[in-house]
Amino acid sequence: LYALVQKAKSNNIPNDNIDRLLKKAAGGAEKNDYEDCVYEGYGPNGVAVIVECLTDNRNRTAGEIRHYFDKYGGNMGAANCVSWSFDKKGVIVIDNEDYDLDEDEVMMEVLDAGADDFEPDGETFVVYTAPDDVSPVAEKISAAGYKLLSAQVEMLPQNGYIKLTNEDDVKNMQKMLDMFEDNDDVQNVWHNWEDAE
């Protein structure tokens, strides 16, 4: 829950909207049987895609997700057809837009907070944790005075990213991701496409 609230705040969603959605979800869970479901498949040129959903109608959602895969040059596969090639990790992003943070100092503090790994990435520092540790580590880092851009559990590709060179493949992959993003049931989309925005 902490990760979802952090994600909403990092996307500049007003606190009133977050509170209203939390209350709706708490009340809605009793009236509707929402369930988590994960769909996996391949986009253009073999790009691995994992789509996490929360739905009250699994059949409707499965049909829509399959349609997006098929329409844009991919195909939906069986369970675990691509997830084996991803690692589930906690990922915390620390803002360093002004480049005023000392890398060694930040590294020591995040490792002391319980992080597994740390790497500078341009205007940010990326901190990796075990999936269950993302919230407590994020709270400690935030309490130390660092501005967090995000803190969530992510699926990271084990073998790097695929670069699409064909212009049609790039367009189809972007359209597919846009369709997933526009679907209300879709919570997260993970993939190994290098050029995604």
C-alpha cells in the first residue's frame, strides 16, 4: 500500500484523490470480488511483456489483453512463459536532479537502511531491495531527508533489454504499451524493451 501511495504522489495525484480511492477500494472490496491476475506474452520481435491486472471480470480482462497483444504484432502466452526471465525486486529512486548529493554518503546511508544494492543513474540514485523490504527501507531513506521519486516492487529483466530497430516494431510496441496503460484493469506493465519512454 505504501508503494502505491508513493507512486500516486510521484505522479502528482492530489492527496484528496488518493484518500477517496483508498476509501473506495476498502468499501469496494466487500461489494465486488476483485482479483489479481497476471498475463504474459511477447511483443514485436520477441520483447517479453508481463501485464499485472486487478479485475472484477477475469474473462473480460483476458480478452482485452489478448486483443492488444494480437493487434500489435505480439502474442499472449501461457502463465510463466516470460516471468522466469525477470527478477522481482524492490526499486527505490532517489532524486538528485541538482547533483548536490554525495554518492558515497548516499550509498552508505541506503545500505545501512537495509538496501541490497545501489547505483547512480544520471539525475537519480537507484536503490534495490528484497521485495518485502521496499517499504521499510523507503521509509528510512525518506526519514533521512532524501526525496523519493518512487518506491515499488518491479520486475526487472535478468538478461538486459531488447533494442527494436524496425520502425514498425517500435510503433507497434509503443501502441501496445499505450493500450495497456489506458486499460483501467491494468496496474503495471513490465517488459524488456530498451527504447520505451
